[in-house]
Amino acid sequence: MARGTAWAGRRASTGARRVLDKARQRQDGRSARDLAAKRSAIRKAPARRTARRALLRSAARHHGRRLVAAALAGTAGLVGLVTSPLGRRLGIPALAQPGRRLYRRLMGIAHKARAERDAAIRDRLHEQVAALDGDQDDEVKDRVERPDHLAPLISSPTSERDFRVPGFKFNQAAAEMEQAARTYDPDGNMEVVEMVDTLPEAMESIAKTFLTLAERADKEFAFEKEVAEAFNDIYKNLLGAVDFATELTKTFRKVHEADIARHEEPRNGTQAEKGWNV
């Protein structure tokens, strides 16, 4: 009964962790998209700033031509004070309102020139943005040369035995576990039963090791988010190993139910069970 309750509790805990992991994945996805959008905006900002200044210069040039056209049209308008009545009297439209017609002609040319300039500026901006999108994988972090004086001064080891990594030595702990498994010599099969019963808890502890590394890589260490996500992926995969370890415990006890019962629930005492050469 207690084992069933513990198993149900672990299953519920696993389900809760999966829900939390999915929520975190969605949050990380949104954060990654926001970060990518901000990085893209930063990469494209110089090109857009250059295009914006070019458009402002184009607009200023256009308005300058407008002033010139207005001045020329004003001069022609003074002449039109004489030619317009004469043109209407003689029936010659070309002599009427020369200033207005000159202004329309000059501004038509100016509008066309501005449209062509602005289109060229926008096309150039689109080409630059497309080039930046194509080179977005070439980040500064992949191209920058690290100064030698900032690199840690680690002398080259003469052999593998001379090289030591301070801090958390997960490979050493794993090697010790492997060696313990190779040299394991149980006093009896019931000792193996006890070991198998603790496997789910042990695998869960190993999985939580990588969950802790993922959380610290995300919050404490100066790592990119991809590193924390990789640690979290290992954690989620190891949760599957916890489920397999639980199934192993159930299978082990099921196929050896009679043998285990003779030790855990002996009939008429342990001495009586010895009649079965237990």
C-alpha cells in the first residue's frame, strides 16, 4: 500500500513537472522571439537610420526646388500681368497665366525626381536588410577574437593525470558509480531488491542535478539561454529514466513475488521457510 502511494505520488509529481516544463518552454519561446526581434532591430538600425536621413535629404531637396519654382513662377507671373490680357484678347492660350503653368511644370518634374530618389533609397534599404537577415547567424560572439590577457592562464598538462578541474566533478561521481556497479557483490538477493527499490529515487536525484544546473545557468551564470535549455533537456530526458526505474521496480517484484514473499512475509517464520532451501 505504501509503495503504491509512493508510486502514485511520484507519478503526480512527474505530471506536475511536465506541466511546469511546458509552461516554461512557452515562456522561453516568447522570450527567444522577443530577443531575436530586438537583436534584429539592433542589427538593422544603422541601415534604417541611413535610409531615414537620405529620405529627409530628399524631402529637403524637393522643398528647395519648390521654392525655386515659386520664385521663377512669381517672375513669370509679373510678365503674365501683361501677357495674360493680351493672350485672352488675341485668343492665344500660351500667353495666359505663364507663372502658374511654369510652376506646375517645374513641380511635376520635382515630384517625379523625388519619387525616383525615394524608391531607390527604399530599395537599397530592403537589400541591406535582406543581407543582414542572411547573416544573422554570424553573431559577434562567433567572430570576436578574445584578448590573450583575458584568457585564463592554464598551463598545458603533460598528461591526463596532471589535469584537474576544480569544482563540481560530475564525471568523477559517475565513474565511481560505474566502478561500484562493476565490483558490487551483494550478500543476498534481498539486498538487490532493496537496491532496486531505491532506483527511482536515485534517478530522480540525478535528474534534479541537471534541473539545478539549468536553473543556475539561467539565473546565476553568465551563459546564453541555449545552455540552460540544453541542461533542461537532459533533465526532462532523465525524468523518463525515473519512470523506467519505477517500472523496473514493479517488474522485479512481480516476477520474483514468491521469492520476495518468503523473506518479507515468511510462513510460520523464517525457519519454516528454510524447508524450501531459502
